[in-house]
Amino acid sequence: MAAAGGWRPPPTLPEIAFAGRSNVGKSSLINRLVRRKALARVSKTPGRTREINFFQVNDLFVLADLPGYGYARIAKARQAEWLPLIEGYLRNSERLRGVVQLLDIRHDPTDDDRLMLDFLSELGVPTVVAITKIDKLGRQAAVDRVASLTALLGLDTDQVIPFSAVTGEGRDELASALVTLVGKPG
């Protein structure tokens, strides 16, 4: 079980966190991003990540994979345990440089997605929004849907990166955004 006082790597490197609801593709995105097939464990069952998983990348920075939220089959009590863990990490991580918030292109943002974006804004944490699974739609439908989601959430277009873990589209843009975030002062 995850605990707010559980183990974590020493905060010596800049950190980038990945947030999103269960089954949005966080593990697949992380694997594609670092060009490793199995760095982050991908599960066919949503809600498997129950703690914060840390991945050190080239001794330069750390990726933090936060538990997914909003999956109906996970008991509400278990989800309630994760909330303090996620909130505590985002509030108290000295080396946090930014968050990549993932949204599935096929679904409208949930209340939980909106709450997370609002929370990140309240904290003043630089946030990049990766719209995942763009390969599930045709090219023009994906472009239109990304524009729609960007407008719906009131995001800046330069804050949004369409992404496909299958094709790799958006990988270089996201990597570039992370390099920029990692270089920001704490």
C-alpha cells in the first residue's frame, strides 16, 4: 500500500510528474518517451499503479508516475488513500519542476481531470497537457478533437501536445518540453 511517508529517491535531481486518470496511457507514454519497452509496467487492468513510481533518467532527472484516478472498479476507500499521497507529493516535492497531465483524446475531461488541472494551477506548477491515444482517431478528427479539448479547458495551444505511444507522434515535442521544465529553477 502506498503511504505518504513511504520510500522515495533522495530529492537531488529535478522531477517531472505524470498525472491522469486510470487507463489514460501513462505507463505507455513514459516507455515511449524514454525509448524503453518496459521501464514502466503496462497493465491491461486500469488502476494497477497504487503508489508513486520513480524512474531516474540518465542521472539527469526523475520521472514520477502518479497513481491513476477515477477508475470505477477501484474501491472509493482505496482511492481516498491515494489522494493524500498524490496531493502531498505535488505540494511538498522540493525538486518538482512540472507535471504532464494526460487526457485521452476519446473522452471529455472528467471532474477529476478538471480538479487536477485546477489544483496544479493553484500550486503554480508548470503543466504540460499530453492528449494521448491520438492514433485511435483519423488525422483530421484528431486535430479537431485536440483543438476542441484545448478550447474546452481554456489551455494555451503551446501547453498541449498530441501524443501516440503506438506511433511515437508527439514524442520529440514532449521530450523537448520536459527538457525545458527540467531546466527551470525550483
